[in-house]
Amino acid sequence: MIIRTKEIDLPAFALSSEFNSLKYHIKTLSYLTRAFEARNLSHALLFTGLQGVGKQAAAKLLSMACNCFKRAVPGGSEPETDEQSGDDESNIWPCGRCRSCQKILNNSHPDILLIRPTGSLIKIDQVRSLIQKLSLKPYEAANRFIIISDADSMNPEAGNALLKVLEEPPDRTTIMLTARQVSNLLPTIVSRCMHIRLNPIPEDFIARVLKDNHEAAPDEASTLARMASGSISKAVFMKTNHWLDRRNHLIQELVTLRSRSIGFIMAFAERLSQDKEILTECLEIFRIWLRDLIIYRYAPDRIVYADLEDTIRNEYRKSDSETLLSLVDLIHTVQKKIESNGNVRLSTEILMMKMAGQYR
Ligand SMILES: [Zn+2]
């Protein structure tokens, strides 16, 4: 199911980093909350979408909305307030202040359970322990919610155990799974869930969140938004980890590489290859830089590093597309070495020597 989304103002709590992608998914969440109120919501939901698109936050918010004391919740223990009338989508949001909302926000609600991978897997023991908890009635919530984050990391044993719960769901309990793609899950699990696909978040929306909530300058915000591939959490991570400073430093090193000694270039390559995670990130920065140099002569408005246009204009003529493409191939070679645990240092040295040679 794909539901188109539009934006709307949210309550104060929703402006925190944890929830800042949800403004984009309001239509979807509104639909789900209304279905819950009409007692029409499936007992098993599956949220899919890119990493960082807001799947877990959406599940958490839905569990808040369906248990908030200040909303008209079936089985809720406090009366509806005067803010809750009408069809305005802002009215579907939980208050964020009542006892139930506060506990869920603090991850301390006994009936809102989060299961996530320990290490790289969700193991059978975690599912067994969940089944045990589900055999009891909810402690205090009108509606119990189980969030199984990264459900695609369940091993088949755990998946089959969960399947039994999905087949015979306990009373007043909704199970919500999140996964990047349906294809990573057991088909028998998928077929028992209502599927909610969260679309990638558009660049201009991400840029605005970075400017409004994370003090990004306009240039910085639009570059990071372009790099984030539809994921707000990726964009925010890049912002808080000073990704732009690192990129600027690396590109500066790259364009001055031609004037460096062989010794310097080898030392630079050695530094890069010391940490595979950092190297992976640097290779991606280089790959986009080369892509921009190639594309600038044909479509200058399509470059990713638009904030570096002056530098790109100075550099793009210094090598032909064929040379640049061969460098992109070399980057792929190093990336493969990283994945296969091969000799990264040697291939990084070759890459940097060729990068330095492109201008000679
Ligand atoms: Zn509330």
C-alpha cells in the first residue's frame, strides 16, 4: 500500500530528532490511527522503507496515538478533550504529555515492547521471551503494541516462532514489524501483515529539517540532503558528525595531490586504508566527486556537490571522461576488496597514485 503524504505542524515532542521524519508521513499515520479508532486496524503491521526513513518512529508514534489519554481512544480511560473534533489530520496526533505518552516516549511503558537485533540477528530466545510476555494480559495499556525492529534480521527459527503469534494474535495486541524490504522476510510472515510502505523523503524536505532543527546553513543543508538518499537520520548523522568538513578536507587533498611527492601520496593512502569504515565513506566521497567532474561538462546543474561548483569548474577539464571513469572503476575495486576482506592498502595506494596522475 502506498499512501501519498503531505506535511502539517506537529506537537512539540515530535520536533525531536527521533520523530522529525514523521511530518512527512502524516497521511499514512492518520490513515492508520483512523483505522484503529474504527477497530479496523490489522493486528499485524509491516512497515518497509529505506534505513532512516522513519519506520520505527512511525510504529512508536502509532502506539502513542492509540494509547494517549487525551485522545478519543477505544478503551481509553480519560475523556476526549475539546481539541479532538473534526477531520483535521493534526488531530490524530498523541498529546505527548499524558502519563501514557510520557512512558512511551521514555521507552518505559510495560506494554509497548521493542524487540531489536542483538548483534546482527533477532534470535529465537528473544521471540520465545516475547511469546511468554504475550501470554499475560497487558499491564496497564488499553492496547499493547510490540515493535519488532529490523524484522528481516530474524533467523528462520525465530521467524517461524513469530509466525505462530501472528496466526493467533493475543487480545488487545498489535504487532508491528519494520524491515527495509519485503523480500528479506519469510513470505508466510508478510502474508499475515498489513504492509505499509514509507516512501523516501524528498531532498527539499530533508534540507528544511536540517535548517530548522539542526542549525545547518542553506548550502550545507542542500548538499547533505542530496547525499542522504531519502533518509533524514542519515542526513542528521552526517550533520552532527561534521561530514561536510571531512569532505572538504578530502577534496582539497585530492586536487592538490598532483603536486605532492610519491612519499606523501603513499602516506595519504596508508592513512585512508587504516579504518575500513572510514575508507568506505571516503571512497563514496571520491566517487561522487568524480561523477560530478564527468557530468559537469554535460549537465552542470545536475552535480551533487553544488556547493563546490567553483572547484569543479576549475578541475573538470583537467582530465577526460574516460580517465575519470577508469578511476570510478578503481574505486569499485577497492570497495570489493573491503567487502571481501582483501588487501585494502595495496589497492588504495594504486587508486591514489592514479588519482594523482590524472592531472599529469
Ligand atoms: Zn497523550
